[in-house]
Amino acid sequence: MPTDVAELVAAAKEGDRSAFDELVRQTYAETYTLAYRLTGNEEDARDVAQDAYLRAFRGLNRFRGDAQFSTWLYRITANCAATFMGKRARNRHEALDEDTPLEDERPEVDPERRAHSLDLRDQLGAAISELPPKLRAVVVLRDIYDLPHEDIAAELGISVAAAKVRLHRARHKLRSTLFPEIDEVEARAV
Amino acid sequence: MRCDQVAEKLPEASEGTFALGRRERRHVESCLRCQAELVQYRKILRAMRAMRTEVLEASPGLLADILANIEEAGERHAIRSLLTGRRVAYLGGLAAAGAAGAAGAIVIAARNRSKARIRLAS
Ligand SMILES: [Zn+2]
């Protein structure tokens, strides 16, 4: 059996089930990681990852070789996560709207912990998971996974302009969470 | 030009200063506060991009669950192919032709197929 992703995709398209299984083995940890970053918890990430592979399996014939398989899978995962989060929000009657005030009610990152953690990377992970889900999705897909605005908008079912606004707000929020000093100076000056 | 006018553009400018106009760029070049803020955005963006290569450890059993789901979907697909074998073969011929004129027909046929799939799945 081939081990190269492109060859595996070609074989899977021909109906070789073991080739598709091998694709899953090679990519599932990465897909799960993206799903976790989008949903913010393990259980939802599992559901999203499973759904994403089902859709990938059913839609494999629509995958064209000119894109990378991983990028295609990111897009499917993003779409599944958006659908999943949307459904859950409706079930809970929660407003996961982008109009959610940036200063939401959830507890801030423990300042003590922030002071003691010198690693930007660790703080960033926490700050991302604190973002409202709709802002989080856009910044994760753009700044970590490097998807174009157009693809992000398509998978999240929003306009490109809305995707850009969310990205702007997400980046702004991350910076003021991770580097609060400038904003504090600003606040004192007012 | 004031800092607050420029600050609005700084998140975009973290990807490259092309997001800034000439006057905004001139302001940033001479303003330590805006420079500091831009450096922070760039630090965050670099850390975000580095996260791309990080892979979390998936919860145990996930791989087996995914493969089992695919197995099940594969069975349903096989049954459907048996039931609609002739139509699938015809579509295959159309797809192979790849002519621009056939593209519309393929889209319509694909829609019909997904309807069939939903019926079988339920
Ligand atoms: Zn300034």
C-alpha cells in the first residue's frame, strides 16, 4: 500500500478502503487538534473529528488534486465545527453572536498564573480558548492554519467582510489579554 | 495623525505593513507606542503560526471510532452501489468525458445521489 498522501488519496478515490483508513491514521491527530482548538473541549472535538471524516469519506470524489489534502480536511473540519457549535448554541438558547461584548462575564485568566507563566505560547493557548467561539474560529483558521479569508467565510457561512471583522476583533482581544499594559495606560489617561 | 486612528489598523498590519497607508506608516515610524503595539501583534502572530505544527494527543479510542464510522458508511455505500449500480456507471462515464457541457448534468446527478444517500442512511 502507498504511504504518500497523494497516492493514498488516489487509491481511496478508486474505492480502496484500506487507503482511506491509512489517510485517517496519518491525519486524525491533526484533525482532532484543529477540532479541539475550534470547540475548546475534548468531547466536542471528538464528535467534530468523527463527523469530518465521515464527510471527507463521502465527499472524497469532490476533492481535486490541486489543493492539499490537509487543507481540504481543515475546511471540512471547520465547517463541521461551525455546524456543531451552531446546533449546540440553538439547543442551549445561547447567543454565540459576534455581537457578544468583548468584555464577557467569564472569569479572566488568573493574573497570578499569567504573571508566573513566562511562556507566551501557554498564555496564548488559554487566551484563544477564552475567545467567544465565533471570534476564535476565524483567528484559529486564519492565523494558525493559514486559510484564506474566502475559504474561512465559505466554511463558516459568513461574508468575507464579516470574517475580516471577526479576525480584527479576535486579534485585538488576544493582544489586550496577553499584553494588557498599553490599554491600562490608555485607561488611566482618560 | 493620532495613535487611536492608527491602532485600528495595527492588527492587520501584523501580517505586513501594506495594510497601512502612507500617513499611518509615517506615524508608526515615529511613534514608540504604536511600534510597541505592532510588535505585540507580530509576536502573537508568530506564536500562532508556530502552533500549526503542534499536534495534541487525541483521546484514546478516537481512531477506532472514526474507522468504525467509516466502515459503517462504506457498507451503506456498497449497498447503495448495488442498488443503483447502473446509474453510478452512467455517471462515471459522464465524469470521465469531462466535457464542459456535461458539467451541469453531473452537478444535478450528484444532487440526486446525495438525496438517495440520505434516504438510505435514515
Ligand atoms: Zn502612535
